[in-house]
Amino acid sequence: MTQDSLTLVPVPERKKTPLLQKAILYRAFIDSFVKLNPLVMAKNPVMMVVEVASIITTILFFRDLIIRTPAKVLLFEGQITLWLWFTVLFANFAEAIAEGRGKAQADTLRKSRKETIAQREISKDKYESIFANTLRKGDTVLVKAGELIPGDGEVIEGVATVDESAITGESAPVIRESGGDRSAVTGGTTVLSDWLRIRITVQAGETFIDRMISLVEGAQRQKTPNEIALNILLAGLTIIFLLVVSTLLPFSIFAVRAGGCGQSTDMFSLIALLVCLIPTTIGALLSAIGIAGMDRVLQHNVIAMSGKAIEAAGDVDTLLLDKTGTITLGNRQAVQFIPAPGISETILADAAQLSSLADETPEGRSIVTLAKQFNLRERQLAKVNPQFISFSAHTKMSGVNLNKKQIRKGAADVICTFVREQGKEVPAQIDKEVSRIAKSGGTPLLVADNVRGLLGLIYLKDVVKGGLKERFAHLRQMGIRTIMITGDNSLTAAAIATEAGLDDFLAEATPEKKMQLIRKEQEGGRLVAMTGDGTNDAPALAAADVGLAMNTGTQAAKEAGNMIDLDSNPTKLIEVVQIGKQLLMTRGSLTTFSIANDVAKYFAILPAMFGSLYLFSATNTPNHGPIWALNIMGLHSAQSAILAAVIFNALIIIALIPLALRGIHYQPMNAESLLRRNLLIYGAGGLIIPFPGIRLLDQIIVMLGLAPFS
Amino acid sequence: MTLIGCLQIIIYSLLLLVITKPVGFYMTQVMEGEKTFLEFVLGHLERMVYRMSGVNPQEEMHWTTYTYSLLTFSLIGALFTYTILRLQGILPFNPMSFSTAVAPVYATSMTPDLAFNTAVSFTTNTNWQNYSGENTMSYLSQMLGLAYHNWISAAVGLAACTALIRGFARQSVTTVGNFWKDLVRSLLYIFFPITFVYSLFLVSQGVIQNFAPYTVALTVEGIKQIIPQGPVATQEAIKMLGINGGGFFNANSAHPFENPTPFSNLIQMLSMFILPAGFTYMFGKMVKDTRQGWALLAAMFILFILGTFICYYFECRGNPNIRVQHVETSTNVLGDLGGNMEGKEIRFGLADSALFATITTDASCGAVNCMHDSLTPLAGLIPLLNIQLGEIIFGGVGSGLYGMLIFAVLTVFIAGLMVGRTPEYVGKKIEQKDVKMAMLFVLAGCFSILIFTALGSVLELPNKSSINVPGAAYNNVNNTGPHGFTEILYCYASSTGNNGSAFAGLTGNTPFYNITSAIAMLVGRFFMMIPALALAGSLVQKKYVPPSSGTFPTHGGLFVTLLIGVILIVGALTFFPALTLGPIVEHFLMHNSKLF
């Protein structure tokens, strides 16, 4: 273990693909037009209204073209029409580009799946070439360097470097080997060196790639509950603004009659106002945000089975974290030799090392490493003809026999029995040491031999990963409780939980206990997230609101969870929660921004629309009646003002696409500070930004002579 | 603005904040079914009512049953009032013989459409009056037909809001309470005792209470004046407390018989706000976090005080065109006079008039002590906007708080996502159905106001037609220009908001206006109450999510700011264009020396 692997980088950005790639852009460009299909559009009520509005203005424009309306009017009408279409197209573009990244991946994936030829094992050392899509569960295949792995499976033999960039986008190759954590391979990835014998574990057509293709393409993308609720809100606001704008016509007719001057509002201005007022910004970006959220999870090498799962991750109140692998490094390590009275530390170290030479468990290796500090290195073992006794469930100890000398190590009770069997005493002090180590969260391992009796203890310690304490503190700030799940007894568990800074722990955990805990939390109204890999985790994974299954885990676990971590790194649950939160925050911030924008648009369009009304005083210039006083931005003319507002409304969609795709900046902090920060940026920002924005566009329009009536 | 004027507003505010908690505490006791200090007097009566009406007070209702009971009860009440109004000519307590052959010449006839409008108006707690009480209504109509609803409609609102609060307070159940029990308890323990004491107080101040025929007096100029009489005090008490606002006399609380002294004026203003204010505390108490209630009160109070001072400021500035004529309009006089005194009672002065106008429109009351029609344009915008915001700044009895709660739900939904969790309010997750109901509530209000105003401003009808005597709908306005538009807008805003105050200047007693404004009142009452109750039904089933440091905090200053922001932005975005063509342009024109 190197020291490097102990520290943990907070929220690692795994892959930095540029937001805009040429191929994706081109495709998104095409898709923006394809998506104009009203049947597709109908899913998005806000943009549907804009499309209908665009169609109406187009028809009116051509009508006016035919009846030979003055060119100046046509220029204005044409521009409005054009920008309304742009608004729709920009919205489509945002969605298309969000999908594009997934689609591009899906295409590569699909291509690889089609052309793959698998070498299926018929009998030992005999292979036949078949198409990958005819593989069945249970088949064994051989994949050599340079070949594609034909399906999802488990390595049963061999070690190889594998390029998994097709799925994960990570160009650095990973090692896949039989046994242990790195045995799972995914179809569609490439073996770079050496070879692997793989047992296929998933039927063709249901493989990870197949599922991924349908997920990333968004073909089966269903709106998440929160997205639906937000859509209702947006549709409601759209109806309100439809009412507002459609009643303006009668209102202005009244004003024309009552004031005896001016004109009632024209259709183009009304439609322009409508499109500016309805929440087009969030309406256009809403689905892009959702898709990008799934994409972001994917970049962390986690596959979410639905957007709903990511949303739920943002809501999680309780994280259940397995001790091993998540909180601790997974292996206990020897950190100290404590000799028995009358025995020197070197003797103890020597015996401990001898007994562990053949012990390939991480614990055993750490004992050998620790003993090296006592300069015990070279050994002429052959001379003493060692007989290694490995650990068995029956004896519960391991050790070595050197001629007549028997060295044993094991748990306290077994070794004490062994010592007594040899007719030796167990010093009372040892009991104290044993319970001291247990209390501090460690595991005491006793060492004895048949000559000298008890030699002492080895202090095995659970090593808590670095940086976790801070992250748990962040989580606590965000209101998320962390609970450690462990098979250890409560004493040990409490010590580790304290050291790692967790809120609570479940000791001596069994699948049933885990299940009970989830139920209890959920009954209290809390949402629970957990990780798991074993088959006996499956019920709990299914019951949890967010179940992150490890890719190395069993098929049952993978099916029960609603997310799969390709890297099989349980700590990633924390990242997933953060991505979920970021997704919801992006949605909320852009909604607030979108609604706050409307204030400025009123100040642009209302004076323009009503400028000609109630013009009593001779000092007023035409179209600059009393209501023109509301033109606080000092816009040039009625036409330029309306155009500027419509253009601003369209361009802001484009401007916010990167934000929608990347998600807003996120830093763990409590809700109050988060709210204050986002409210300041997106609420106050949304209120203020359009004022200079529209003013600037107005000046550009005037400069280019695009509003000739002025 | 004068110091004495500002002091009056401040003293009023302090009194209001002081009584909020005790009133709310008592309301909680009553509505939670606990024993109150009046139990020993009224307990028997309460049980007797249940026995006689066959109501089982222990029985809990699903929100649909609750709504069904409420609607049926309201419908029967409306029919009852309609019948009395139509038959008042042959019923007793009609000393002036209204609706008979020997009715006085100044009497207005009780046509079917006027009776319909009035019945709906009082059933919906609006008290929009297209008639003058003193020359249309018999004493029986006033006391039984109308005052009955002053009690009942307020109690219905109180019950509906209690049901919504239960939606937040209870968890994982399906029932929201028992409508009949809520109705009976609120009437017995809240409205009857308070109005009893309140009426006595009003009489002590000089409000009349008799059944005498109208007095004929000879004025100093030697002109014969008819001075109307009647059982005013009892109706006055519930008119203010129940936030009904329908005056016994046309002049409403500007009339010396309704509101004789500055002290009665202060108490009348307080009585409009005590129940809605108490409701906020009751909400906090029932959801077991009083901070939540105080936050809502804070939002209401800030909006109220802002409105009051804006209104007061523009009234003090008065009309520049009058100043040009060398008329002294400075307000530096002790009596808080000067500024714009048109349409005001000199007894009350500018501050108390502006304060009363703001309170009565905030509270969906509609009682007036000055003419809103005569306010300067921007001062007049405040009452109009108060109503358009949905009558949620304190608002009606119950309807104010449930409106405010719906805005709280919307606020949490729009902005709550910004903390990275799906939104929750007082421990309840806000989901699809809740948003749907909240949007329906908001939609109903703006639909009714905007569509009817649009009709009123352009609808062409034949001249002298039976449906609208002046002809086209826009001919009913008595002022030209934007002021006329404001009159129509105010009429439908006031009807929809169930406020009932009139901007005046609009001839409302025609079949067209009687029927359309009645529909607006029905929409504003029931199409907003039903979504609120449906929301209660949805919320009550949800589990309570305990708050954590990751939860959107809904009790601090940040939430209050946000709530105010959402109310103003949603309200402003909806009605700003209409207001531009009404009071705002009128304001600009006034400064261009053009008056309407």
C-alpha cells in the first residue's frame, strides 16, 4: 500500500471531455430540425406554444407579403418570425446536444457490438468463431490482445490490460484478472495486452451495452417525478401568460377608444410578448438538464438505470456505507507488536513473521512487512524444513512447524487454549491488552509457540481512508446522515465510526438487520442510499431509494440496484448524491432565473406596445405617449425594443446551454448558505442581467439599421 | 406624511402583533377540539347542536366528503338568501315596505339578477353590493338573509383553511377533519362570543341598534333629510370580524352610524386582521413549529406595511393640478389633513384612510371608510394590487392563509430546488399533484379577473338592452380614460378576490354586471377553495420528512424575502400590463395635467 492511495481527492472529475465536439455539434444541428415535429414537440408544452406562435407569425408574414405591406413593416415582422423560429431551434439544439454525447457513445457501442466475433470454447483448447450476438449465458470465450470482449462476463483465467474507454471514456487501460475485485468485464471493451478467458454472464441483447445504448439514447427516457411537477408549473405559467397577453388586445382597444388616439396592439408585438414572458429559458433547457445529469453520472463511471434514481440521490437523507472498502481500506494491517512479559519484541516479531510467511492474506503480508523493521529479512528456511499450517475454520489458527517447534497465531481464545494445552500459563496482563485493542477498534492476534508459551500480541488495525472525515462533515452540513454497516462487534464498530467521523453505525450486521434499518429510516420519512455487491445485499439494494451496485458484484445485486458503479468503488455513492443535488439545483436555479427575467422584458415591451396610447399632450412625439415613460432602459424605438427582447430571449437559451450541461457550480454547504448563494446569482442575476442585455441588443439593432421605423 | 399619521400606523401595527399570539392560541384550542375557557358555558350548547343535527363530531372526513359537505351547505345557504331577498316584500320586518307597491320612491327594486348577485356575494364572503342597503333591503333581509352569511361564510372559510393546515400537520392518514364540527365550533367559540362583546362595544361608541322606521329630520338649511335607521351594531361586528365588509349603509364604515369615533375606527381596523393573523400562529402551532407561522405573518406584515406607506405617501402628495391652483395641500397640520382629501372623512384624516383602504383590501374585507375611487392613481393602485395578489396579505378568514400557504408551496417548489433537494414544506414533499392544485388556484384567480375585465372593456351590447341598459359593457363606467378601465378591472378583481369593496363609479346593477360579477365571485371562492382542499387531501397522506440542515429552511428571513418575491413577481407579471393601462398611465397623465 502506498501512501498515495490512502488520500482521497474530493469529488474527482473523472473525465474532461470537451462540452462541444464537432461531430456532436453537427448531429445536434440536424436534430434541432428533426425535433420540430409537433408530435415530438408536444412533450414540452412551453416550447410547443413557441412553435405554434412561430407558425402563426410565419403565416401572417406571408399574408402581409402578399398584400404588399410596406417593406419597413415586413422587415420587422420577418425578423420577429425568424427569431421565434430560432427560439424553438435553440431549445431543440440544447436537448439534441445533451443527447448527442450519449448518442455518439451509443453509436460507437452499437458498431462494436455488431462486428464482434467471439471465440467460443467448445472443449478444452478448442474454439469456434461465432458472432457475439449469438453468445449465451454460461458460454466461455477466449479474448486475445487487440480483440473486443464480446459480452459481459467474468474473467475465469488470465490477466490483461483492458481499454474500457468505449464505455467509460477513460483512456487509461485498466487491469482485469480472475478472482477478486477486478474480474468483471464488459462487452465492447478491448483487450490491449495478454489474454483472458471469460465466462459470459449475461444473455446477448441484455448486456450492459444494450442497456446503456437505450439509456444514453434517451429512447426510453421517462420524465422524472420532479421534472413532471416542474412541467406542470411551467405549463401553468404558460397558460397564465396566454391569458395575460390575449386580454391585452381588448384592454388596448378600450384604451384606444377612451383616449381617442393610438392603435391597439398588433399580433406580432403580442406574440413577441407572449414568447418573452412564458418560461422559455427553463422550458428549453429542462430536458437537457436531466439528460446531462445522467451523462454526468456516467462520466463518473456510474450507470443510472433511470433519471429518477439520480433525482432520488439528491434527496437522500441517510447513507448506508459498508465499512470494508468504503470507510476502511478493506484490510486490517499490523501496526504494533506487544510482547508478553519476559519476551523481547524481536522474538515476538520473529515468531510472527515465521508464522506468516506463507500467509498470503493482506493481514499476513502486513505482519511480514512490519517485522522487516526488526531487520528480519533473509531466512534460510530450507534448513529448518518448515511446514506451514494454514488457517482453517476448524482450528481457527495458522502457523508453522519448524522441526519440533510449533508457532501459532490466531484469535485470543484459541491461542489461550493452545497455550494451556502446552501446560503454560497465560499472563493476566495479556487479557488487558486484548480488551484494550478491541476497544480501540483493532483486532488483537495472539502469537505463541509450544516452547516458550505465549509470546505476545500483534495489533491489527483497520485503516480508515484519508479525507473521509472531511467529506462526512460536508455531508452532515448538507443534512445527510452517514451510517456505517459492519460485521464487527459494537466496540470495534464504535471506534471506527468515531475515527472516521460517521454519525451512526450498525454493528454485527446481517442482511436482515440491514433491511430493518432501511425500513426504519424510510418509515421516519427519510430516503436511504446504500451500496452492495453480494447476492444477500439484493433485497436491501432493492428496498433502498438509491441502490448502487458494484460492477464486480453478483448479477442479483446488479439487477436489484438502480445504479451500477463500473469502477466498483463504494465511496462513489457520495459523488452520486452530489450529482443528484447538482441536478436539482441546476433545475431550480434556471427556473428562478427564467421567471426573474420577465420583469425586464415587461419594461422593454409594454412601453413599446402601449406607447401610442393616451397621447394627449403635443409635447409627446408619436409613439412616445405617457406609457413610454416606463422605458427605463432608454431603448431606441418600439420596434427595436420588441426585437431586442425577443432576441435576448432566444440568445439566453444558447448562452445557458453549457451551464445546463455542466450543472451549476456546486460546493457542499448547508441549505441556508446554498440558497443564499444561488438566489443571489440566479435570482438577483436573473432580475438584473436582462436590463443591460436588452439595452445592448437594442443598440446593435439600431446600429445595423434593423429597426427602420425608428 | 405627518408624524401623527405615521404614529397611528405604527400603533396599529404594534397592537396587531401583540394580539396575534393569544388569538391564534385560542383558535388552535377551538379547532383542535380542546377544552376552552368557554366550555362550561357553551359545551352543552355544542353537544346539543350535534345531537339535534345528528352529526357525529368524532367522525373524520376524507377531503372529498369535506368539500362536498361544504359545497352543499353553501349552496343551500345561497338559495335560502335568494328566496328571502325575492320575498322580502311579503315578509315581516319591512317598515319601509321595500319590494312592495308602496315602496318609497328612492327604493331600488330587488330584481332576480340583483338577488342572485347579492346571494352569491354574501355566500362567498365577498359582500359586493350592487345596491344601497338603506333603500333596498328590509331589516329581515339584512339580518337573516345577509347577516346570516356574514357568520356562516366566515366560518366556512375558517373550516376550509383548518382542513388545509391539517393536511400539513397530520401524516399518513386520509382524513382532514369533520366539516360540521369545524363549522359549529368556530361559530360557537370564536364568532359568537367575540361579536357579542364587539357589538356592545360598538353601541358604546354610538353605533345604532334599532328596528325603527327611518327618521325624517329638518336640516339647518330647512331641507327635509331622511336618516336611515336599523340594527346596525350586530351586523357591523360580524361584518368586520368575518371580513365580509358589506355595510348596512352604502357609505359603509365612513357612515357615522357604522363607524362613529376614531376609537371605533381603530378597533374596526384591528378586527379585520385579528383572525387572519391568529391563523398564522395557529398554523405554526398545529405543525408544531411556531416559527413557520411567524414567517408567514412576517411576509404578510411586510407586504401590508409597504402597501400602507405607499398609499399614504401618494395620498399626501395629492394632486399636482390642485396645487397649481394655489390650494394649500401641505400635510403639516396636526389633524393629518391636506394632500388628497377628496372622498375622505375629515374625522379620519389621510393616514387612517390610507391604512383602512390597505387593510380592507389586504384582508378581503371590502368595508371602506373612504372612497377608493377618489384615491390618487398610484395610491389607488395599492388596494387594487392587494386584491389581485389573491387576497393573501392577511386575507379573508381562512381564505387568506390558505392562499398564502399555496404561495408558500409555490415558492418552495420554484426556489426550493436550489438547495439540491426535491422541495418540501413543513416536512411535506411537494409533488406533482400539489403543484397542480397550487397552479389551479393561481389560474382560477387570474382567469376570472382578466377574462371578465376583457369582456367588460370591449363587449358590445345593444343599447337599452335588457341585459345591460347602458348598452355596451364599457358604457357602465362613469369616468373616461384609464380611470374607467380601472373601474372595470377593480370590479372583477374585487369580485374574484371576494373582497367586495368597490372602486365605485361603475353602474353595477345591470343583469350583465350582476351575473358576470357573481360568476367571478363563485370562481374566486370555490375554484380556489376546492384546489386548496384537494391539496389538503394530498398532503395529509404524506409522510413527515424530518428537517435537517439540508432542508430548505422555511422560517428565516431568506424564505420571507423569497415568498414576498414570488408573490410580487407572479402578481406583478400577471397584472402589470393591465395596471399599466389603468392607474399607471393615469398617474403619468395626471402629471401631464390630464384628469379623468
